[in-house]
Amino acid sequence: MRPPDDPDAAHPPDATPATVAPARGEAQCHPHGARRVSVDARPGPLAALRADPDGDAGVGGPPTTALLVPGYSGSKEDFAPLIDPIAAAGIGVLAIDLPGQYESPGPDAEADYRPSQLGPVLAEIVAGEVATGRRVLLLGHSFGGLVARAAVIAGAPVRGLTLMDSGPSELPMGRRRTALDVLEPVLRRRGLEAVVELRDASGEWSSTDPQVVALLRERLLRSAPAGLLGKGDALRAEPDRTAELVAAARARRIPCLVVCGLDDDAWPVSVQRSMADRLEAEFAAVPDAAHAPNVENPAALLDVLLPTWRTWLRDDLG
């Protein structure tokens, strides 16, 4: 698809736009069969959701794990609508919190939340999966895409990389970036409770399922302030590392996919499409979705992910 450029963003990074309805109205509280696990990582264990595969994805070979990495203010729950369908397709799922998110501890220094610092942490998690005999398909959403990119550059032994609603460098100017500028002094001076009050007052969550709203409030209050500040700073300063990723992907024959909502309001769709061209990656835009197709239109997103991943796995065996 070749969608037009997007307008400026209307919501903070990684927030679900209120104008796009999540599947079945459940979004992050969508029922799934994953079990809660803890993953060893630096600087502390990460809470995660793990689902075992049903079959072998129809391609044979070693078992495969889709490692799903959330964005700036997200958590593992952002992937709830994807878990069961991916597992049913024969691919295991490991959806994680990033350090400092929701139920997972993080470092105290803001600088430790830059993608260049978190990437090696994620690479170690990938290596741990590979050590158990699994292949890993890595997917990063938004800020999580910047971290996933850094992990591949750091040597993560993945069998494929998916960048979802994530750009080549810093978040462009627009209302999402302005929101970071506005929220930073509020968080520093008044704390997380004041940030939650601002989001309540904005009406951002007004059309969201009450159960989901409760989760979004809780996970924001349990997030590490240093993490939100450090990631927010990184979103305004991340350099373009596409050339480094191209080199790493070519050297290790890692296929890439860039996918985004057709109405993504963070990085313009045209910018993500251009990044895909530089990566020699496949590109797809998900209809009826903005910055979070995983909760806005998961069925259409899966129609992109699963065939692509199966092709990668078959090619890997060849």
C-alpha cells in the first residue's frame, strides 16, 4: 500500500487513539491463554506473558518464539489480542515489559533507558531463547522498535525483525512530541499521579472500556519515572541508525518487515515506507488503525504478520 502522509499526532506516544475502536472493545484486557512468567534480564527480572505454540507453524524445524516488545508507555498487555492467534498458528509468544514498565523493575538513571542501552538487554533475552533451541522472531512497537533495532545491531540472533509503527530516528515534530515536552515538567515536579490526572482531563480514555482504563491507569502509576523521562528524552534525540541496521541485517541475512497503521500519527507513514525501502524490507499498512494496530485492528495486522513470518521460517530452513 502507498498511503499518504499523516497529520500531526493528537495523543502522547504509544497511546491508543480514542477514535479507533479496539477489537471487541477489550484491547489490553483481551482474553488469552498465555501464562505469566518472569524473564531474567538486566537490571532485574521482567514480567512477561508466554504462550506455547500449537504445532510447528507448518514449516518444520526448531520451535519459534515471537518476542513482542512494547512502546514508550506500554507493557506486555498491549499484545493480548495477538497472543492466541499467533500461538494457534504454531509460533510461541513471549510478550515482555521493558525495564521500568508496569510490573518490571528498571534502572535508576534516565540515561539507561535509551535504545542503545536497552538494546543489549533485549539481545540477551533473545540469546536466552535461542539457547533453549528456539528461533526468535523479534517485533518492536514504536519506542520498542527502536530498542529492537538496537538489539539487532548489538548482535541479537534473530530470524526476523518486525518494526511496527516505529521510525528511523527521533519522533518528528507534532502533537505527540509536544506532549512529551508538556508532560516532562509535570512528571518531574508533581509525579505520576499528576500525569494520570492530565490524561484523565484530556478525555483520552473516555471511550475506552472501563476495565482497560483501570489497567492503563495502574500501569502508568507503577511505571518508573526515570524510565518515562529517559525514554521520552530518547524519543526526542534518537539518531538515524538505519544504515547500521542494514549492515547488521545483511551480514546475518535477517529479513525485515515494516508495518504500521494506515493512519499512524507518530512517524508519518511515508517516513516508515522510506525506511523500509532503505532496509530492503517488506512494507504494509494496516487499515482502520493508527499507532497501535495490535489493539486497533489485530485481525488485519495478523493477516500481515503470520504469512510473512511463515515465509521467513521456510526460507530459514532452505
